[in-house]
Amino acid sequence: MRVFPRIIKSTFKSQFEHENGTMNMHMKIEQSICTSKYNSQFQHENETVNFNIKMKRSISTSKLNSQLQHRN
């Protein structure tokens, strides 16, 4: 009867280690996917914001230039 519990114990242990390894792998993959998604989204938003700021600057500068030229 002592052999039977050892078999169950070793099977459970190997299954647990396998699931734990798989879970860690999934967590790492999900983490890297989330990080890359966040990075790309952040970069995209940052570029969009920079682009908008540049556009607004150029628009306001051109407005100012045209106003100055008009006054002259």
C-alpha cells in the first residue's frame, strides 16, 4: 500500500510542475504582449500628440506671420 501514494504524489508533483511552468510561460508571454502593445500604443499616441503640437505650432505661426505681413 505504500507504493500507491508515492505514485500519486509523483504524478501530482510532475503535473503541478508542468502546469506551473506552462502558467509562468503564459504569464511571461502575456506580459511581453501587453508591454509591446502598451509601448506601441504609447509611441503612437506620443507621435500623434507631437504631430498635433507641431501642426498647431505651424498653423499658429503661419497665422501670426500672415497677420504680421498683412499689417506691414
